[in-house]
Amino acid sequence: MRSNGGHSPFERLKQYYNHEERVCQECGFEDRYGTWDAETDGSDIAYTHTCPRCGAEQEHTLELSNHDTRHVLNESRERRLHQRDQSLSV
Ligand SMILES: [Zn+2]
């Protein structure tokens, strides 16, 4: 049984940022072990990440009803499925 069956869109998007965007836009430091924190007020999600090197804070605010947000969610999921296919075929 795969463990991601009960994950909300939130969790998926958080994982997406954890994988895709950990390079600080200020100093270029890659926070390889960093994570994004997610907060929501019910209609928007705010993701924040603080650079451990220079302290710069990056933030993404996403509207849950926004088409782009859904697109990111779908893209994230499809990419993971694609990676799984590749690993099976090796
Ligand atoms: Zn930085």
C-alpha cells in the first residue's frame, strides 16, 4: 500500500516545493535538507522558506481555487507517476 493515498493537495504541493525550489533567490544557497512550511486560511496557501545562510525568506502564496495551483498539483503528480514508470522499466 502506497503511503500517499491520504495526502491532501496541500501535502502534495508541499512536497513539490520541497523537491523543486530550495535554492535561495538572494544568495543562491541550496538548502538541500530544508523544507517549506505551509499555512492556509482556507482559501489560500502560503508557503514559506527561510534561507539558513542569509536569512532571506521566500514565499509562495497560492489560491486553492486558482487554475495554476491545480496545474501545479497535477504536474507534480504526473511527474511522480512518470518517474515510477521509468524505474519499473529499468
Ligand atoms: Zn540565502
